[in-house]
Amino acid sequence: MSYPPIQIVDENDTPLGGASIKEAREKGLYHRIVRIMVEDNQGRVLLQMRSNTMTVYPNCWDNSAAGHVDQGETYDQAAYRGLSEEIGLNGVTLEEVGVCVSHQASQNTQTNRFNKLYKVRVPSNYSFILQPEEVTSVQWFTVSEVWEMIKNKTHAITDGLEDVFVRYYS
């Protein structure tokens, strides 16, 4: 799957230009990510299972929707695009929860990113339309079930999901 350039920013989150995701990781360039947690009226959260074809974190549970902010795009635009593309959720109003900076080093990469978290509430019987290239399935979980996954490593999860729970569901 081909992706457009993502928004590169400085350490103050000021836009500088665009680059590929690969270049941003290889050079440790600061960039922007949106993460959206869909909740229902029972207090459960919707997680998505990432496709086995995803380059990073295949077959892992992740936020309801998440993604890079494309060059020239705002956080809000990226969040609504991600919801629509990944799980077919449209016509909702997002609530901004917070912004944080994260740094993650791995073998040959350094990931520096600004993460903006949103949440939205929908009925538990909402019919999601999944993007099969990225999302295998979605499932409702209680907050305690997700904490169980994190603490006991009962399921593979993304670093982004764990970070969201540590920061905002404690």
C-alpha cells in the first residue's frame, strides 16, 4: 500500500514539510499521529485487529483508529479521515483528550512523534465497515480487559494502545 508524505514538524510541533514514514523513522524526524478511541454507552472501548499485512504491529490489537497526519493536513482532518477509512465511522463529533510527545528507539530507527488522542461515543450496535487492507476485525472490550492484556501480555498489542491506556485510562 502506498502512502502520501506525512507531516514533519519540529520539536515544538511546528510544520516543516513532508517525508515518507520510512524516512521519518530512519532519520528520527518528529511527526504527528492521531489516535482515536471509540467508546460505547457501557464504557467499553472498541479495538481494531491490525491486518497481517501491516508493516508495523501486524496481527495486534490497536486503538479504534489511528494514523499519521499527512503533509498539509490538520490533526482533526487526519482523525476524521482515519475513522472513515479504517472503520467506516462518519458524521460524529470527536472530543480531544490530549497531546503528548513520545520517543521510541528500535534497531535502526528512532521514532519521535506528537500523539493527539480523541474519543467518541457510539452505540454498541453500530455497524462498522472495515478497511480490509489494514483492519481484520473490531471488538468491544471493557477497560479492565484491556488492562489485563497489557499487564499479562495475553494478546499482542501496539505500543500506541498501551501508551493511550497508561496515559488516559489510569
